[in-house]
Amino acid sequence: MFRKVIVGVVAVVGLSAGVVPAADAAPQEVVQLGGVHGEQLGGLTELVVQRILIGDDVAASKYFSGKPVDDPVREQQILTSVRASALQLGIDPDETAAFFQAQIDASKVVQRGLLAYWAAHPDKAPTSGPDLTVIRAKLDALTTQLLAELVRVDNLRHSGLRCDIALVIADATTGARHHLDPLHREALRTASTATC
């Protein structure tokens, strides 16, 4: 409920004051609202969206391979790895694992949505499926980048309302810049649940 109020306030203030930039706004633009800079979580949110968009390739690969969306072994490997990395980087391993669980869940939103759409509209289905090994290498690289960003924004993530507002701004601007459709916006909402 509290997050919905924040979203509403930021949307109203942002639209009336020009706080939320247009999709074609320059990436270096500083967005301020009550001392909160929208770009503070912009780097993290950009990586989150990149990971979400890779979900399209994962879905295409699974469409052709017939592999299930859920891969508990792979998920556990990721969570174990990020916990260990978090300890080395000096950030909370439980919070880090929760953040990456949200990223995994967001990818599943995309995969399930696309697989259902392709099942209902076979003429819209992809004509080839990317190699899952190649996709996983991209995801692993993004994991390293995401961990670095989590270190960079660790203090902000623990700042309560400041983090909530910065996240709403970052999600709105990054989503607009990438022209995310409703499915990918839903995935971004899922991915953002453990950011602050």
C-alpha cells in the first residue's frame, strides 16, 4: 500500500514538474525529487532491464527445447554463488540472494508470458531458439555487473523512503527508455521487489 502511494505521488509530481524525463531524454540527465537523484538506481535498474530482456531469448530457447521454465538446480547454483560473492564484497548475503531471487522470478514472468502467447499464437512464435549455454554466459556476466552495482548503492538500498522514491523514478525512466510492454513492465515490478 505504501509503495502505491509513493508511485502515485511521484507520478503526479513528476508529470507536473517534468521530473520524469521522456523516453528520448539524455541518459546523463539528473532527476531530483526532494533531494533524491533518480540516476542513483539508474545503473542498477538498467542492468535489471537488460536481464529481463534476455528472458525473451531464454523463452525462445525453451520453446524449442521443451525444457521447463523452472530450473531449481540452476537457480540454487546462482543463489549459492551470489551469497558467496556478497560475503566477499561486504554486502548482506541474504539481501543479495533475495535480490537475485527477484531477478529469477522476473525472468520467469517473461518466459511464462511469452510461452503462453506463442502457444495461443503459433504464427508469432520464434523460428529458432538460441543456445541456452550462450544465454547463460550473458546472464553470468550480468550477475557480476549487478553485484558491483549492489555494492555501489548499498547505503541507498537501506535508506527507506529515499530508496523507494529513487526506485520508482529509475523504474519509470528506464522502462520508458526501453519502451517496455506490459509483460516486461510486470517483470520489472517483480524484479524490483527486493531492491529497497
